[in-house]
Amino acid sequence: MYRLIYVSRSTKPMTNDDLKAIERSAVRFNSGVDITGALFFGKGRFLQVLEGKEKTVEALYQHLHEDPRHTDLVCISRASTNVRLFQNWNMGVFNLETENAAIDVERLADLANAATLNDNTEKAYLDIVEFIEDFRQQVCSV
């Protein structure tokens, strides 16, 4: 199992309908290649967590460089892992610009908790949730 986290910048303003379209497309594609994860959007920036087989995740990441909806992709983490933290989601999408942004992060914690955690994976999960919360605070305060 492998996890990749990247950030990027939107090339145009994103509406809720745009984000829902991204989610539908990602779920359809990811379910066919056994990728799970979550996408966060706020103030023109994306943060995405992808999980799956290393070769498949890396191929998707390279393909995402071609997506005209975002630019300036920067990988901030690549790691082998023992467990999927988003095992129940082919892709969860969170709009951090909504009034419910804090609730969305709580929803992330509730749904991701379905993963079987041990001491090592719980630390990884908490690190990711903390990182996502930092991202949310940065984009919501800009």
C-alpha cells in the first residue's frame, strides 16, 4: 500500500457543482483501479491524498499533471503504508470554503476511523488529519 499527498492551485474559480463533477469522475475512475483518498479545496488551492498500489497512484499523479483545472502540482509526501486511511472512499471531496468546513473535517475523522488502526497507523492518521486541519486554517484565513 502507498500514499501520496500533493497540493496544487486551481486555474479557475471552483463552484460546488465543479467539485461535485470532480468527485463523480474520480469515484468512477478510482473504483476501477482500487484507489482511495480525499480531495480538499479552499481559496483556489487543492490538497489531495491518494492511496493504492504505488505504480497505480504514481500513474494517476502523473496523469493529474495534465488536468487543466489545476496547475503548480507539488508532491509533499510519498510513503509506503500498512493501511488505507480512506478505505471506504474512492474519493471524498471537501469544500473548505463552505460554512461547514469544520464539520467536514469532523466527517473526515468519522469516516476515516472505519479503517483498522493500530499504534503506527493511528499516528499516521492523526498526522494526516492535523496536516489537513492546518491546510484548512491556512486557506480559510487567507
